[in-house]
Amino acid sequence: MKLVISIVYYDSGLSILKETLVSIVKALDYATAESQSLSTKVVVVDNGGILTQVKNLVSQVVGTSHHEWMVLGTGGNIGYGAAHNLVILNEQSDYHLVINPDVEVLEDAFSKAIEYMQQNPEIGLLSPYSEDPDGYKQYLCKRYPAVLDLFLRGFAPRFVKQYFSERLQEYEMRWDLKEKALSKEVMASGCFMFVRHSVLDKVKGFSPDFFVYFEDFDLSIRIGKRSNIAYVPEVRIVHGGGNASKKGLKHIIMFAKSAFVFYHKHGWRWA
């Protein structure tokens, strides 16, 4: 049994990436101690043009780790999905984890994920329980987004969000995902997607239609047509990411472009 993990680094900060890698090493050690038959490989893809620095950091963190590690350089930012596809489409495994460089995993996260996937062969994609660094619960799974939902979450002032709070809570599936849940219609977050590789093979990984943003929703829809998607709160992470509207005009424009591609491909829903 093999687990391959892909991490795409762009500009989240090397110190943050280091914390992610340290947590991955601990979780891999725990998982391989639990299952002697598990082999592992971690591939870090540098999408930010600092390959030497990323290689040095990985060497520092990995040390004498018995897990297999690789660092790839793209020569520039080729996009989030395309960078992950360098690993997804070229590495054979039983399970593949797409994880962001600002995510820390709890020590038993991989062990719990593998155990669940082995016991539930109809599951193609697993999404975890997540908290932010301050300990507040994050709602990674979403319903199919209406344009209004995206506008409210990203740009509406607080008092408007409060007025639409029930709608936004529905969008975040807060009442549906209190416990384990299965669905074919969950939009899972790309910060942590634990996927059965046979399903990834069938959908051919991330779509080239997206440079950044919405590639995870698109992948969720395509996986959901072939298998179930599971929210499994026993698999726990800490995620430090933020939304596009807080990252400046460039990210807002990229978000809007990807949203247009997503809706054109999968269908518009305004409200």
C-alpha cells in the first residue's frame, strides 16, 4: 500500500512550509508504525522560483527520515492544479494527498484517513475537520456556490453578512456536517484532499481550465460523479489560509476569472 503526498509551494513563507513538513513527518512516522505495509513518498513542488531554498529546507526537515522525498521545480508559477498534476499524473499509489503548504496535520491524521478509506471503498475523496491557528472551527466543505454566496463571503460588510448568516451557514453545510457525512455533491477544499488514486486516474487530476481558485470545486464535482465524498472529523488539521479578497486586487481578478470558467463549465447559479 502506498501513499503519495504533493505540496505546491508558491509564496506562503518558508517558515510556514517548515511547520507543515514537520507535521507531515510526524504523521508519516505514526502511520508507518501503525501499518508496516505502508510505503510513502512526499513531493514538494516549487512554484515560486526558489528551488534551492526549498530543497535546503526539505533536507533540513527530513534529515534521516526513512520516507521518500522529492523536490521539483517548475521554473515559474504554472498554476496550482498544474503543479499538483506533475505528481498526480506521474506517481502511482493507492492514495494521494493534495495538501497546502500552510496546513499542519495532527499526528494520527494519515493513519485515520487510510483506515477510513480502506473500510469504505465507495469513497473517492475524504475531507477533514479543520481549525484555524486560533482554534476556531473552519468549514471546508461547501454546497455548490451561488454567485451571491461568493460575493457575500468575500466582499460584503459584516452587518450584511450577519443579515445573511443563515444562508451562509447553509452554504458552509454547518448543519449537514456535524458528524461524518457522505455525499456526491460536496465541494471539498483543496487545502487537504485525501483521494483514492484510482479515482484521480479516471478524472485525470486537476483540470487545466483553472490556473488558481475553483480547481478544487471542479475536481470535487468530477470525483462526485464517480464516487462518494466523505467528511471525516476524526482526520484533523490546522489550516492557516485566507480568502482571495484579503490578498489584494490581483487575487480578486484571478478569483473572478476562475469563477467565470467554473460557472461556464458547470452551470450558473445566481442566488
